[in-house]
Amino acid sequence: MQRRMRQRVAGIGLALALAGCAPGGKVHAPDVQLPATYERPASPAADAAPVPQAWWTLFSDPQLDALETEALARAPDARTALARLKEAYAVRSSALDAYDPHGALTAQASDAHNRTRYSGINVSGLSSGGGGSSGLAGLSNLFLPANETKTYQGAFNVSWELDLFGRRKAARRTANADILAARFDFEASRLSLEANVATSLFQARALAVQLEDARETARIAASLAEIGRKKAEHGLSPAADAARLDADADTARSESLRIEALSNAARRTLLVLIGRGTAPAGSITIEARLAPPPVLPTTAPSELLRRRPDVREAEQKLRSAIGTLTLDRLALLPTLTLNPSAAIQRTEANYISRTSIWTLAAGASEPILDRPRLISVARLQKARAEESATLFEQAILNAYRDAENGLNLVDADRSRLTLLTEAEARSRFAYKASERAYRDGLIDLTTLLDAERSWRASRSSLTALQAGALNDAVATVKALGGGWSGAPTKLRE
């Protein structure tokens, strides 16, 4: 895989070399070196399976599977990303069409009518015997037969730039890089949508668990308040204890209402993500459960250059910037064009004539007065290419950082879940024992409330960690490139 990475960087270096003659100097190649392994507590197994294409199946969650499928088919984000990809294909075609022969076939037909009138004509020698004029001699107007002329003509004019300096090839490479960047942006958008759906589902479930806990806490607080009132009525405890328990019960009910509102908002967010934003919030069922996170297969750091769509997108944007720089350099060279044309004409009158003409012309242009402006454009593009190279390097560093940090978090979450699960069980046992002791009058209210608060804090921490561990797993899968194989269809150079 390191060899594959070096080949990709070598390809970028060649493109940089081709653009090196542009004004402003050579674009520096990005530094894309990666360590051989991640710094993490536990090394991944050498034969670990890669992340599947439908990466969410790692969570073994049927509801998540259904929501992901629905989101990819209906979500506005997915449809917007697909529309941008189609637009990129259209832009590529128009960019290449500029270097194809251009021409138009024209045709014209005309029908002309000509009628001649002669006035004041005297016809001599046609007088009568009495010296009078005959009828013909008195004619003052004479109409000759009308003439009709039909003309048909057609022409075909072509203009074609002779690609002596490789402009078309450079334009094709640039257009291919643009469309691949759009393809990788499409994959990144889909991966982001998939991750958001999973995170929103787990967040909604965490709130459902918290809502159950809040309602249970309110029930317990109401029960303790009832016990406190009865003890105060029988003089077994001060009235201040009963008032304190009543206040706790009211606070617990208020917290339950707050979490319920957050839970409804989370349902709405999830419905919008999957493309059902107008459906009632109750149309989606959210279970109050949080499963443990899955064990994630990992990849080598060098795999990130292939699997991460954002890294591949940054790479193609660099190639596009280099291609544009090459085109700007070629704009300083002469432009040669061929302009062949052919025309034919047919005329029908008292006679028939046919005329055919063809020409073969060539033209050349050299941007002499425009050269300063073109040099400025090339220098500007060189700066943009430098920026793209830096962004590519930064994308690789971010990918390695995200992957390593995510793997470390997942390992830490797994260990912390074990500890907090045990802590929650112990604090629950301590609270139950304290509740029985308070009912029997063996401990005071303060001791009971301390035990109850300790259990509630442990329970809240465990719920938050369970949701956080699932979200960390989703973020780590995204950092590793999701389930995308990283091998788009190769475009013709």
C-alpha cells in the first residue's frame, strides 16, 4: 500500500513538472508521508476484515439498517449530492466540446417574380386606308409576360483549432480531475449523511433512556415525598424533611418534561434527515435502549489515501489546479485554426445555373498585446495551485489525526463502559439498601438522598457514555473512510 501511495504522489509530481514552466515558478509538491501504524493502546489484528460497504451493519441494528436505506433513497442531502455529480459530468462535456470542430450548415431558398410594363408605345405602319390609326396604333401600354427566378443555396462552414501544443489533452485532464473531485464530494456527502443518521438515532435513543430514567426518578421522588409526609404526620421526622422531599419531587417532574421536549426534537431531526420531515414525530419509534459499540476493523494509515473521499477530493482538486495552470501557460503560445467551407447554389429562371465553391483557409493568432494579462492569470493560478497542494497535505494530516484519535477513543470507551456499568450496579444496590433503611428509620434523610443522588449520577454517566461510545464508533468509521472502496470508474485521459 505504501507503494501505491508513492505511485499516486509520483503522478502528482509529474503533473507539477509539466506545469513548472508557467510564469511564477514551480508548484511545490505536498508532503504526504504517513507513519506505518497508529499510536493506539491495542494493535489491530493483522487479518482484520475491512469495513463493509454498508458499514452500519457492524452495529447489528435492524432499525438503523432501515433508516440508512431510506435516507440514501429519499433524503434531500443525498439527492442534492447526486444533482451536483450530474452537473459535473455536464460541465466536463462542455469543457471538452470547446476543442472539437465547430460549424454550421446553412440553407436558403428564394422565389422572385419579375413583371415588366412598357408605356407610350406607338406602332407605326399599321394605319388604316382612311388615314386613321388602327387599334394597335393606339396602344399606350404594353405588358410583357412575367419572369420567375428560383434560387437555392447551401453552405457549410467549419472552424477547428489545431492542437499542436496539447491544449485538448490538458483540458481533458483538468476536466477529468474536476469530475472525479465531484465524485469524491458525492461519496463524502453520502458518508456524512449516513453518519448523521446513525448519530441522530443514537442520540434519540439516549434521550429516550434519559426520559425513562427521569420518569423513574420522578416516581421515586414522589414515593419518598409520600413517605416523608407520613413520617412528619406521625412525628417521626421534621416537617422540613417532608418539604425538602416535595421540592425534589417537583424538580424531578420538571426535568422529565424538559427531556421529553428534547426527545421530540430529536425525533424531528431524524425524520428530516431521512426525508420525512413533514411526518408526525410519533411516526418513528425510538426504543429506550443503547447497545454496546461494535468492535471496529481497522486499516493501515496509508489506506486513508484511498479510502477517505475527502482526501481523494483534495487530491483531484490539486490535479485540476495543476491542469488549469498548464492551460494558462499554453494560452501564451500561438493558436492555429483551420476554416474549411463549402457552398453550392442553383438558379432556375429562363435558364438553369449551378455554382459550387469550396475554400480551405487557415489562421494564426499570437497574444502579443494580451501577454501581460495572461502572465498575471498564470501567476494567480500558480498561487491557487500552491494553496491546493497545501490543502491536500492538510487533508491527509487531518485524516490520520481523525483515524488515530477515533481508534483511541473507541478503545477508551470500551474500558470505561466496563467500569461505569459496575459502578452503576453498585450505586443502585447502595440506594436500594438505603431506601429500606430509611423506611425502617435506621438512617436519616440526608444519607438516603446522598445515596439516591450517587445512583442517579452513575446512571446518567453510564447513559451518556453508552451514547457517546456509539457516536465515537460512528465517527471512527467515518474517519476510516466508511465502507467506500475508493475505486471510482476510470475516465479516459
